[in-house]
Amino acid sequence: MIRLGALAVGLLFVLNVLWGAVQPREAEAPNMAEELHKHPKQMVWAHNGPGNLGIFGTFDRAQLQRGFQVYKEVCSACHSINRVAFRDLADLGYTEAQIKTIAAEYEVATIDSNGEPTTRKATGADKFPLVYANEAAARAAQNGANPPDLSLMTKARHDGVNYVYSLLTGYSDDVPKGWNKPETSYYNPYFHSINIAMPPPLAADGQVTYADGTAATTDQYAKDVTAFLTWTAEPKLENRKETGVAVILFLIIMTGLGYLSYRKVWADVKKA
Amino acid sequence: MASEVRQATADNLEPGGERRRDFLYVATAAFAGAGVVPVAWSLVNQMNPSADVLALASVDLDLSALQPGQAIKAAWRGKPIFARHLTPEEIAESNKVDVASLRDPQSLADRTKPGNEQWLITLGVCTHLGCVPLGAAEGEAKGDFGGYFCPCHGSHYDAAARIRKGPAPKNLEVPPYTFKSPTAVTIG
Amino acid sequence: MSFPWAKQYQPTSAVGQWMDERLPLARFVYGALGPGYPTPKNLNAFYNFGVLAGVALVIQIITGVVLAMHFAADTRVAFDSVEHIMRDVNGGWMIRYMHAVGASFFFGVVYIHIFRGLYYGSYKPPREVLWMLGLVIFLLMMATAFMGYVLVWGQMSFWGAQVITGLFSALPVVGPSIQTWLLGGFSPDNATLNRFFSLHYLLPFVTFGVIILHVWALHIPGSNNPTGVDVKSEADTVPFHPYYTAKDFVGLGVYLIVFAAFVFFMPNSLGEPDNYIPANPLSTPALIVPEWYFWPFYAILRAFTSDFLGVPAKLWGVIGMFASILLLFVLPWLDQSPVRSNNYRPLSRILFWVFVAVALGLGVCGGKPAHEPWVRLSQVLTAYYFAHFLIILPIVSKLEKTSPLPNSISEAVLAKYGKTGGGAPVAQPAE
């Protein structure tokens, strides 16, 4: 009985779903954006360690500081890194005094003694303030676009680290024939919808002057700021990998000992 | 070809076999047990103050607007701080008291920084059961000794915030602080 | 209940004796996971996964309780509190990654556990209730995992909540009201987040309770084994401790190594990047996909694309998805073969591997956008999924000519030993 019922139910589902399968499909309009879209360039990063495998490797502190400089002088005009606190900059190798100075360049909201909203200089305990108070303010100021917060950007996109670098270096004036690009947008095949509202941020060599003598090229800027944004998204990256190596070594030894014990325990059964 | 399990008992092991096994088992268990320690520690440590809480562990206080006789309240580590600008009379009065007669014997100098005896900075937490004493704000009761008065159970503190009467066992606690300038301190 | 040769707990101290007469907890553990549980001696590595699933749940509960100490179930700050855990809480990043990766691993382990049960016929009499309790655990896990994913309040959390509760809106008449009731509003919002947090905290403990029933039900008939042949004598079994505790310890070690590799070196590889974008009710991600462990069921949901018998396609999808899991409850009565293990069922064995391939194929389809060829492929695979359990298996199990079974587990072990050892002649089972 139960099997007859099952047979009936089974036939119902099978015929139903196969009926759907044989329905004609509407021809999908060719999606030019999909064809133009490019996967991120695969780059080698200091924090990925030997072989770019991501098992070892630490951030290049000097690079992070340069990246922070690029962020501050270029990106921060429109993009916040609101999840990063000034105190976190100690990870980049800044001293407490330097952090204080950096923080003091920013204003954060507070209330004065009369209860009126005002601002004060930021301290190490504060986070980087938002550039725009809210999305509406951002869109009003940015021609309808909303520059996203960059704190987590390298984790919020597929292959995010390479994506950010590719996006920054992927602008092209070479718009393919037949591609519809509005005047207010820019052509960037690494962006999901190809047309991006952000003007090329790293436009010219020499735009940012590095104190440490590193070549001031747009490519270098892109690498440095990408490394910096990798850190903002995953500040515990080094700690994570160090812990991981220790944990796995421990587990391998533990499992090895466990295996020997297992062999001993089972020796008289296997002999049978 | 019997296939029954031979139980691991002493009498079917070769001489010395049991000890070797025991060592291996103990070593395995001990090694695995050692791994429990860091795991347990990370479960304990996550309850310690987080980085953002620690970052707020020090506050800057500006005393420049504080006239003699006035006091301000601030917050440090989630607790009230009383900063009091003592008048010369209060200082003289406090120094007259026989320290040995106090419940918690401390002189005013013990409770202030050298050269800055007029600035008395204490926690605003009664040492009895943790209420916030009155006396820091304008018009609040200052108690029988002209300092602070805790309304919960009637503890009276003098101008140096020393316990003089009531159930509190200790003087109001002085937090760690340093003068950054004559009228600016960092607490914590 | 146990086999007559099961060892009985003997308190070794006066305190143990005193306690045993009042609360025989030690006796219970001794009989459940200790020397007092005679276990077939031929269990292979796939039998490790039951214990591993238990460990995975414990890891989830411990890390989850810790995360709940720092998480704030409020739509304005939920995402921030997760990042607070990642950045500021001492070791918080590790605990959160363990919880997130742990969910995936829990499902991975449970899927292997389920497929092991399917292959060796562990759902067959007398283990039907054991099997059904396992399915209850699986359903509880799915609900828990879904609600936990929403708590992050990222883009995929929000839209996942929207889409999954939207399934209920397919029900005729009452559907929309049910969705509104589930959400506590007209779209996922604070009410949704708070109730999901409450239930996400509760359900793992319910699951734990069902696991105790699951283990209880296991100990009545005892463990199945790769031959599917019943235990006949003491020679067929070994005490669970130390034999299987030692073996499970090795399995656990290997599991933890793989787990740690993900937690520490690719913690985000199993998740969707979109969930690192805070929830935005006004902007849908380009592709809404659940976590990988829901992909096969998501593929079945989307495979029903045509109205059929006057029922709209959307409702069929929901019915199909639920049916795909619920039909497993009647599996013990669909499969009529007296032989449990697929080792002795040549035709069923092939069908089993076809089914594995179909399930994996559905998984792939579920993670893809709803375009061709993925839709047609998922439709064909879905058809097989239902046909496999509801049509093919009942018929094949009735007609199939099975291979001769060994007389006992011991005999099967000996035969294997003889083959691999290649040494002295041993008594071969009649084959």
C-alpha cells in the first residue's frame, strides 16, 4: 500500500518536474556585461607568504603605511573606513603619539555642555568617522552614487583582494563597440556592471608622494592601498595564520599518537 | 583461526608489553589534555575587556574652568570621577585633622599630587556598597564634614573625601592620574 | 538492552558504589560509550562520522554561547557587533570563524553520516526509529543554521530571510499571513532578528536532546555494520571502549586538522562575500544563494518551473523541497530488500552511486544562477531524486538478486583478512 502510494507520488513529482523541463525556454537576451566582465588579475601579495599560498606570510608594514597614505590622500575624500579605530593603526607600526596626531586630524560628533551637537578632535579610541552622515547625503553629494565604506571591501567581493587591485587599475577608455556607457560613468570591466560611477581614483603617477622613496606609480598606489584594505578587512590575519600553524602542528602530533594507540589497541583483534 | 577478541589483560601480553602500551596511552592522553589548556584559556579570555573597552581606559580631564570650591563629575571606566578644586580653608581644615584618629588614616598629601594639593580627584563611588555620594554638584548635601555625603546608608566624607562617619570602611578611592599641564589631567 | 555478553559496570571504589546505588550516571556512560557497549568489530571509517557529528554540535554550542555574550540582536547594531567580535573581542575572530566554518563542517559530517546509513541500509528494521530521529535532527539543524545565518544581518542574511520565509507565502489562502507571522512584520526587521536569535539559541539544545534519543535508539539494536549482518556472538563484537574510542579519537584528530585548515587559512571560503555587506532592504544582491549545504534543496525548490494540475509552480517548488526530505521518513518501508548492506546488493549499489552523483549535481545546480543549462539539469536531477526513492528503489529492492551474505561478521572479517593478507589459507565464506 505504502509503496503504491509512493509510486503515485513519485510519478506526480517526476512528471511535474519533467513537464517543466520540456517547456520551451524564452531566448535569453545576450548579456553583453557578462561577456565584457573580467575576473580579477591574480597578484602576489606579501601577506600570502611563500608561493602566494596564504599559509605563512605577514603584512609588509611599510606597504600598509603607504597604503594608508594613499587612502588618506585619495580614497578618503569619498570613502570611509568606519570599522577601523585609530588605535588599530598601532598594527601598522605607528607609535601612540603618531596615532594621536593622526586622530586629531579628524572631527567626531559629540555634545557640548549645553547639549547642542558639536564636534571634537578624534582620539585613538574613536573610529574613522563617516565621510557622509548617511546614504542620502552621500547620493546627494555624489551625483546619485553611494561610495561604500571600504573597511570590509576585500572580504565583501569574490576574490576581494585581487578584485580591489584589478578595479583600481582596470579603467579603460577603450569602450567596446555596442556597449552603452552613460556620460557620467566610466568603463571598468572588473566592475560587476562594467559601468562604474567612480572616476579613476589613481589617475597619474606622482599623485601621492611617498616618503620612503618607493616608486610613485599608479600601479604601486593600487597595490599599496589594496594591501592596506586587506588589513582593514582582516586585521587579525597574521595572528590567525600563526595560530593556525601551531594548532595544526599540535593536531598532527596528537593524531599521530592517537593512531599509534589505535594500532596498539586493535593489535589483538587484527591478529585474530 | 579463532577470531575472538583477546582482551588486553596482563596475562596475554608479552613481558614489558603492558608498560609500553601504558606509556603510549598516557602520552596520547596527556598530549591531548595539554591542548585543552589553550582552548580553555581562549574561552576564558574572551570575557576579559575587549580592545575597544581597554581603549577607553583613560580619559582626559580639563580642570581650567573649575573655581575653588567647585567640583565636576566625569566618567572613567564607567564609574563617576569627582574632581574638586579645594579652597585654602578646606586644605587648612583637612590638614588640621589628626590622621591617626581616622578610620582610614591618610593625609591630604597622601591623596593628592605634590604641588597640586588643591586638586582632589577621587572615584565617586562610596566604599560601603557602591552608591554615588552627593556633594560634587552645586547645592548637593556635603555631609557633616563638608565633603561628600552618601545618602544610601549615611556615610559622611570630609573635604579630602576621607570617611569620617557612617558605615563606609575606606576613604573614596583615588584613581591613578597624571597632570599633563597645570589644569589638565589624564586619568587611568 | 544489550547483548548478554556486555560487560557490566563494576564500581571500583566505595564512593563509586555509593553513587551507583543513587544515580548510576557512570553506569549509563559505561554502557553507552564505554566497555559495556559491544560494537561490531568491522566498522569502517565511515562509522566515525556519528561521533564527529556529536563533536561538531558541541563545538557549535560552545562557540555559540561565547558569541552570544558579545552579539547584539538589534538590526541597528547586529552587524557591528559581529565586527566587534572579529576586531576587538579577545580571540573573537577565532571563535566566530570556528562557529561559521563549524556550521558547514557539521553539515558535511552529517551528510556523510546519512549517506553511510543509506549505503549500509542502517535505516532498515530494526533501526527505523533511529533513522527517523536522525532525520528530525537534520531538520532541526537546517532550521538552526538558517536562523543563525540571518543573525549576522548582512546582505545575504537579510535576503535569505526574505526568500525562505517567502516560501510559505506560496501556500494558498493562509500563505501571506504565515509569512507575516514568521517575520513579525512585512519584511525582515528587528522582530525577525530577535525571534531568530531566541530560536537559534534554543534549537541546538533541542537537537542535543534528540541526539540523546538517537543514541538511545542506537543502543537498543546496537550498531549496524558494513556487512549488514546481525551480531550473532561475542566474537562479532568488541567493547566500544577502548576499541572504538581509540578509533574515534584518530577520526576526530583528522577531522580537526581539516577543520583547523579551514578556520585558520580559508575561513571565508565557504561563505558568501555579500554577507560582509550590511543588510540593505532596498538593494538585492545580484545572486541570492544559501550556504552550500542547502544547495541541493534550493535546486529542487527552483526545479519546479511550470504550473501543474492547476497548482502554481511556486507552490510545487515548496512542496517538492519539503517532500524531498520528508520522503526519507518512509524510506524504511520503501526499500523492501531483506539485505541491508549495499555490499551484497549489486543493483542497489549502482543506484546508490547514481544517487550520490545526482545529489552532488543538484548541489552544483543550487549554487548557480537560474539560467540554462542549470535549470534543465536540475529538473532532470530532481526527477531522478524522486524517482530513486519513490519508484526505482521499491521495485529494484523487490526484484534484485542479492549476493550471498556471510554467516557472521567474524566470517566476513576473516575473509577480508585472508584476501588482503594473502597468507595462510582461511575459511572462505560461501560466495
